[in-house]
Amino acid sequence: MAAPAIEPMEQFLVHPIVKLPPIQLGGFALDMSITNATLAMGFAALVICGFLLAAGKRELVPGRLQSLAESLFDLIDKVLVGPIMGHAGRPYVPFVFTIFMLVLTMNMMGLVLGFGNLAHQEWTFTATAQLAVTVALALITFLTVVAIGFIKNGAGFFKLFVPSGLPWYMLLLVAPLEFLSFMIRPVTLAMRLFGNMLGGHVVMYMFASFVVGMGLFALNGGIAYLAFAGSGVSFAMVVALTALEFIVAFLQAFVFAALATVYLNDVVNLGHGH
């Protein structure tokens, strides 16, 4: 039997699920078709809303869903925002929690539903393995930080690029570097999440394809039976990588939320650190 072609990047292709007529905007046509990417993101939003609605019963003795929801919220409130931003960070807990839940849910869905890619099911999709999605999340975070910075500090926002205590001649070098570092933040936010999710899924797909391909090759008989050993090793690697990817999926969501909190702290508590 012929082994199937290994195409690890196929799982990241965007395909239209429901074709809709384009909207004309001047000389441009805006394609409003529902793709596997938009379907995955919409489903993630529904999962989050359903989970929080089901968990928000305020029972005196919380059930499993309520306990899980409270643990996730406390992770953001008491582990990230509270220690990093202090009392001034309380108004921003919902924003950081929303970003965290979005990234976490899309990461986890990409793993749970991603196995359908091996059967060429176009409805399965890892949204956070698309650079356009991670860039959008990073820009939302970055622009929110900039907006809050100007709202709270006005022109004083630019103190963020002028560390205190430096002589003026050093500021000529340090201030441009601080500004450049600030402007690169959305790039690093987007690329970190995108790279980790893309790379992990490619490696998992490769080993999963080896399981099938080498198993089919072994069915040819004779010395080809030795390929069953390689198929078994590949299967063990898939199991190990799957467990690792679940950890990475959670950690990447946590890191994204942690960096968003640090960036918010820079502008909310601007006078304390500059």
C-alpha cells in the first residue's frame, strides 16, 4: 500500500466554508466569506461564553466548572495583575482575563480538534497558528496600552521613553532605543505565540504521518515489517508531544497575558518607575 503524502503545512491553509458575495469598498473588494479560520475563532468565543455562563452560578459550594473558572480568574487577578500592577490594576483585570481566555481556548481547540487535520477535515483549524490572528491580538493589546497611557498621563506618556536619573547626553542614545523597544512589542507578542503554535503542530503532524505511513509500508510484508517498530516509536513521540503541546498551549496564553499586564503596568504606574 502506498503511504499518504506528508504535507504538514496543509493544516494551516485557510479555506472558505461558506462563500458570501464580496463587499465593494471603493476599488477594493472585501471578501466576507466564512472560512475555517473565522469559524474556529467564532467557535472559541462561543465556548468561552458558554463556559463562563455555566460556571457563573455563584454556588456556596462551587462545582467543578465554577471552581475551574474561579481558579483561572484568580490566576490572572492574584498571580498576574495584583502583584505586578497593585491596586491600580483592578480595572484592567477583565481585559487581561479576556485576552488570556481567548488565547488559551484557541490554543486548546487547535490541539483537541487538530487531529481532524490528519483526515483532511477542513473545519478543524488552529487559529493561533495564523500570523494574522496573533498580530490582531497583539495590536489590540498594544493599542489598548497606548490609549490608556495617553488617557491617564496625557503628554506625560512620553516619560516612558525617558528613564530618570540619566544625563542629557545619554538620553540622546537611550530614548530612541526605548522608543524602538516599545514599538517592537506587538511584533514580539505576535511572533512568539505564532511560532510556538505553528512549530508544535508541524512536528506533531510529521510524527503522526510517520505512524500512518510506516504502518502502511510495513503491510507490504517481508523486511518491511521492521517499519512497525518505527511506527510504534513515532506513535510514542506523538503521545509525548501532545502532552507537551497542552502545557505549551497553556504557558503561551499565560505568557501573553503576563506581557500584556507588564505593558499595562508601564503606563498605569508610569510615575512610579520613571
